[in-house]
Amino acid sequence: MGRTIYLWLLITIVFTYCKPKEDVNPLLDIPYNPTSYQIVVPPRFPILEIPTDNPTTVEGIDLGRRLFYDPILSKDSSMSCSSCHLSEFSFTDGKAKSLGVDGLSGKRSSMSLLDVAFSYKGLFWDGRAKNMEEQALMPVMDPVELHETWPNVVEKFKRHKDYPTLFRKAFGIKSIDQITEKLATKAIAQFERLIISSGKSKYDRFLRGEVLLDDDELDGFDMFFNNTFSLPDAQCGHCHNAPLFTTNDYFNNGLTSAATLNDFVDKGRGIVTGIALDNGKFRVPTLRNIVFTAPYMHDGSILTLEEVVEHYSRGGHPSINKDPLITQVVLTSRQKQQLIKFLHTLTDTAAINNPAIQNPF
Amino acid sequence: MKNNLIIAVFFGIVLSLNSFSCNKDKDVDCSDGKCNPVIKVKSKLKFDGLPLVIGDSYAFNDTLEIRFLRVNYMFSPLILDDSIISDVFHFDFTSKNIDKTKAELGTTIFENKINKSSSVSLSYGVGLPQKLNNSRPEDFLSSHPLSNQSLYWASWGSYIFAQFEGYVKNKRTGEELSFTYHTGGNESYKFKKIPFLKNFQPSTTNTLNINCDVRKVFSRDGINFDIMANLQNHATGSTAVSQYIMENLLNAHEFILE
């Protein structure tokens, strides 16, 4: 009898000792069964292209949403992505230039994230990130933004009470060692693709024949897109073409004067391409929800829409590569107001109030 | 030592003969189009026969200098005899012709095998034929040139077939004014078929240079376009300038097979 007990004890000890490590990994008890998520794209919008290596899932969006709003990504846990991209400002921050965790100012204004999923020609004002997954890497490391390192962030994820589970559910990791910055940015990109127009702006409803624009809005619309000979061509639609109200191309809009191509204070796109003629060019921002995204321009130097229209009607400041489309446009003060009234029809509160993209904490 | 050298030479000769013999015995496998010629299409932009560099100034006439900041246009289709090489090319020189070397070199826009050894004719169009022009950017993936929102103008219900933009400077007064010419609309599409008697070398790359001289776009029968009187063309219904530019653009091309 005594022998038998000892034998059983020995067997138990051996089996307990030899039990494979992964068998005791609690992550493996969490089911990995991601649910595909179909993002609703408004009519006449471009095809939404999802990277094959980062399909959109409910679990990926959930993780990305938390990461977007969680200050864990910053050096001192004081800021998150959402600090510079607030929903009430159509995912800008209402400042001319954003401040980072150290109180340092960036050199450019926060860009709206509305419809960012369609930015196939690069992200940031200068297009230095090729896609959304790549873009999400950079603010964490930027000294004037979150000023953290990804290895530190990943360590914080590993120690966190929730994130290992969320990474497991979203990406099927088998151990916390598989948590990486790449997975984190994939999740953030999945979430950001949800920040999309609702198709419920007055302009969109007008196109569908659901509402009428009033006379001023209609004149503004016609001038914006140069629809008629009876009104001046305000030249807006070339760069802010529908449906996104941006072509996502890079232009020198005459914001600053420069005697030579090397004299731009901020060389913008030129730094990325190395092409001198690209100096002083910046990505065209969307005008959807423009009423929420002041101050305007890449440097936040223009405070109001009235001043924006004034800038363009004067033809901007001279420089060698100022876009030829930026030329003096003679508009009456009434016509300027009509343009602004048309811009107000691009307001899409349903997009930015979408419960699925609000702060989960 | 001497024996070793003799043995080495002997083996060298045997191996060479063997190798030669094997090559001789091998048939060249030309099944499934393996020996078909490769055609590489290169686009080049010129002004008065010289490589056109974006941002550089060129004499337009006795008083005006011209410099282009944006040049792009649709080229659709490209056909050798009855074989379609491509449905649509978007020739965009704006970020390509940034210096003389790159402008001289041209831009490779297509490289693939073709299923023919010779041709007698070449057909091409500038702009987009109606069927393609009736599509919209949202019909295409972002990798396709017709997905580009900046090339579609909803007011026309048309793609912008060509964009020529830049500045003209009066050499006497120093005054500089911008010009922008956008063309589009089904009536602006131009198509042409020309004799093109060529033999393509099998199993090798045949380079087809498509050269466009912008001088010819803004000049006809030795008379220059009156730029100062028509600084812009992108309004609905202003078809005269659009027609002029597109007809000239069609004839501004030459095709050279290297």
C-alpha cells in the first residue's frame, strides 16, 4: 500500500514537472475566433482597400480602439493618439500645432483622420508613411509627440491586465512574447478605418436627391466645382475633388513665399521625395467636416474659413513652384460667403459621433 | 607536376567538348510563347526636340518663356496591328522629368511579352474612348490609373484627358502668369492608325519609345497657340481649346523602335 502511494506520488510529480509549458499558458484557454467586420462605405466613394495581411475584425477594431485612446503609448502615460485627434474636432485637435508629451510643439497641425482609410497616396502632410499601418508606428517614436520607444510600449502591453487577452483575441497570439509593435499598429489601423464619412452630410443627401441646397449653397457648389459660366470659377475642386474633397495629392498652395526652392521654412513633401520641385508641397486635406478642423493649413496659420477663402482668392504668395491653379480669383464678398455656406454642407456629425469610434475608457 | 598539368588540360578539353555537345543537342523550347519578343514601352517628353524638364524654362516665342509644372495625359489604347498592348496608359511626367538625365532616359511604363514577331501598323488614342470615359474612379482599385480622383471632373462627367500647367514669362516686362489647360469630354478623344512596319527580335527586349513634343501641342502649321489670350481652359463647354490641344497632342507623337 505504502509503495503504491509513493509510486503514484512519483508519477504525479513527474507528470507535473514534465507538463509542456504552453499547456499552462492561460492565453491558450482564450478562444481565437475573430469575426470579420464589413466597413460601410458611402455611395460613390472609392473602393476601400484592406491590406490582405490585416483584415478588419471585430476583435482587431476593439483592440485598436483601446490603443488609440490609451495613453499607454506615450512616454509618461499622459497622451494617446486621441490627444491630437479628438472626435469633436473631426479627429484634429483644434490647435495650430500639436504639443507632445514634453510640451514641445510639432511643426505641423494635426490632420483630420476622417476618411483616412482612402489615403492611398501616403499619410501625414508630407506622405512619409506609405500606409496606415506604417503611419501608426511613427507618432509613438516622435520626440515631439508621444516620445516613447516601441520596445517599452510592448513591455507595457505584456504586463497589462487586459492587453495580452485582447491581442490573443485579435491576432491569435500564443504567448505574450508574440505581442509586437506590428500587431499593435495593425489594430490601430483597423480601428482608424472606421473613422469614415456616414454619407449623411447635407451635400451627400443633396446628391442623392433627398434634400435641396438653398440658393447660396447652390451657388457656392457651382463656384466650387466650376459648374457654370454664370459664376466665377473658384478653383477649389481641382485639389478638393469629390467625393473625398481631397485628391490626396501634394500641392504648393501658395501659403508661404519663397525666393528659391530651398527657401521654404518647411520643405514638406520635398524632404520625402528628395525632389526640389516638391519643396513646399503638402498633402491636400479633406474639406469634409471643415467647420470642425480650424485652424487651417499644414501649419495652422489660418484661423477661419473666411481667411482661407481670402487667401485663395488673392492667389496666394509667390514661389517658383506655386501651383498654377492657385491664381487670383475675383469673388464678391457675397460669393465668398456662398462658398463658405457650401462648405458647411460638408458637415457630417454622424461620422464623428459614431458610437463605434468613441473613447471606450 | 608535369603529369598533373597534362591531366588538367585533358579534362578541361573533355569538359568543354561535352558542354558544347550538350548545348548543341538541346532544342530551344519555344512552346507556350517562351521565345516571344518582350516589348518595353518608354514615354519621353520633349520641347523643340530637347528633353523637357519640369520646372525649366523654354523659349516659346520671341517674347515669352514657358515652363511646365504639371504635364500628364491619358493614352488609350496602344495597339500593334490588332493586338492590344495596353488599354490605357497614364503618362505623368510631373514627378519623372525632374532633371535632364531622367528626361532623356524616359519612363518605362510597360514591359511584357507580346504574341507577335512583326507589325505593319500601330494605333493609338489620346484621351479615353467613350467606354472607358464612362467609368468613374470608384470603379477601379487604387493601383489603376483611372482610380485617381484628381483625374476625374464630375462637372464634365469625364476624366481629365490631359493636363498642361505652368507659367509663361514675358522676357521684356518680367511679368509671369500661370496657365492651366485641362481637356476632357468624349468629343475630345482622338484616335489614329499609322503604318508601323517592324520586326521584333524574339527572346529579347524591344524598346518602343513613345516621344511627345510639347511644342507641337501648342503650335500648328508654324503658328503658336496664343497663350496670353487663353490662360486657362477647364470650364464646361469651352471645347475649342480642348479640341485644339487634343488634335495637336495626337499628332505630337512619334514612335521609335530600338
